[in-house]
Amino acid sequence: MLKKLGLIVVGILIGFAVWQHELISYGWMQARGQLRILWNTKPISDVLADTAYPDSLKRKIKLIQEIKRFAIDSLGLDKSGSYESFYDQKGKPILWVVTAAQPYQLVAKQWHFPIIGTFSYKGFFEKDRADSTLSALKREGLDTRIGEVSAWSTLGFLNDPILSSFLDRDEGSLAELIIHELTHGTLFIKNNLEYNENLADFVGEYGALRFLAYKSGKASETYKNYLATKAFYEHYDNHILRGTRTLDSLYRTFKHTMPTVVKDSLKWQTIRQIVISSDTVSDQRSTFRVRSIKKRPPGKLNLPNNAYFIGYLTYRNKQNQFRQEFENRFGGNFKRYLTYLKQTYPSF
């Protein structure tokens, strides 16, 4: 009887492995990549004591420790074992993210993962695996995008290290990054990626301003430069978000019987206009090199597709909602606001 039961269990497991081969293979790849990083990290104390590391990098590592303490003590984010170790990327990227969207709808492809839920992007520690996934999505007729990732959060399941690429950032950008990722470890709602990323962006930017004011003062060049950069990107974000509404309105006029060539023509004309009109808010920090785009022949424009616009909806669409709620309901008291968010949206 036990032997028969054992065979049934083995058969079920084999059947599951065959059925979920892609998920298991992907999970193993991600686990292997994460473990490789964790295996090759060094304690911060060892890095700071190592004479091979220049003082400028050591100052950045100490700054990260200071940002983390501020995020926990002054903002009220959860205590974390992250950023207590260091991983040297040796100048190489280590994670790529693939996103995809419907060609005539601002609807993202969703990937479903056990425990952590649904995501509108998929990360890869192996570039060739990311490229093959991208190619498969393109064959499905989807708009796609791939990008290197400078940081990620394991949501408190593991202690995330400081990556060497962090140390290339200026003080404001570094504070925003660390506080963004610590926010994920504090509050992450299953199956609501847009809310999670918009919240982490809001807290990251608010926290960075608070930290810079605390460390250098609002009259400092560091604070004023970060504030100016933030103002520019808010202006640019709003421009792109208006563009998403324009695209959405256009796509809603498309009929099933409309020829693809007509749809494509209208789509790319609209996207080109969104990019070209961003010249009014562009400076050296702009995502697109608008002037070089203008000089290219019409058939050679390297325009963003729906996957790019989906990224803005995922990360930036709710910024005003958070800001208004924070200021109007909680009078700018961040710890009260964070307590409310934790009670209202339990994290897994």
C-alpha cells in the first residue's frame, strides 16, 4: 500500500514538473543567480578595512549605512538586515528585466509566481535567457522592452547586499534608491505591482529630500540640485503620462476590422509626436535624445513602444494620489501615514 502511494506521489510530482517545467526552470535560474551573489558578498566591515578599496567608495558605503539608519529611525521603515554586505559586480550588469504589452492597448503582459503574486515584468540573472524570452514575446506580436536593473528587493526574504554599481550614484539618487528598496521590504501588497512601485517611488523621493535636508540642509547645493532634478523629472513624467492617455484614447477608436497597417501608422505617428513634443521639457537629463531623433529619416526613428509607456503607469501614475493623501489627510506626518498604509494594506 505504501509503495503504491509512493508511486502515486512520485507520478504527481513528475506530472507537475512536466506541466510547470518553465516555472521550475526559471525559479532555479533565479535562485542560482541570487545564491551566487550572496555567496560572493563581503561583510561591510571587511570592505571598510580593506586598503584595496579607495576612500571615496568607502565614504559611499558609510553613506548607505547612514541612509538606512535614517530610513528606519526617522521615516519608520521596518528594520532590515539588508545593505550590511557588499557585492562587487566588477563593472558588469547582473540583472535584466523584460516587459511586454499589447500592440494596440496599454495592457501589460502579466507573469504569475507562487507566493509573491503577479508581476508585469520578469527578471533574469542570465542575459541569454532574457533575450530568448524577449524574442518569444515579439513572435507573439507584443511590444517589448528589456533593461538592466540597478537594484532590486527580495522583500525581506533575504538580506540584500550593497551592489558596487550603487557607488556610482550621487547622494540624492543613492538615498532615493535605498529608501525605495527598503519601502518594498516594509510594505508589499500581493498582486498590486502598480501600487507597490508607485508607493516605493513616492517614499524614495520624499525620504531622499528629508535625508538631504537633515544631512546637508535645504540651502546646500546637494539638496537644491536634487530638488531641481526631481522637478524636471516630475515635469517629464507628467508629459509621458499625458501621452499614455492620448495613446489610450487612440487605441479605443481602433475597430477589429481596421487594417493593421492603418493601426500601426496612427500608433507610430502619435508616439512620435509625444517624443518630439517632449523637447519642451528636455535637458541633458531627458530619457530621449530628441534632437537626434528629429534629424533621422522618418523610417529610422528609434521610438519607444507600449512597453515603455506601461513602465510609466507602473511606477509614476499614482504619485499625485499619494502626495495628496499624505498632505491632506495626514498633514505631512509620514510615520502616521505609514502606519495607516500598513493597517489598510497588509503586506505578505
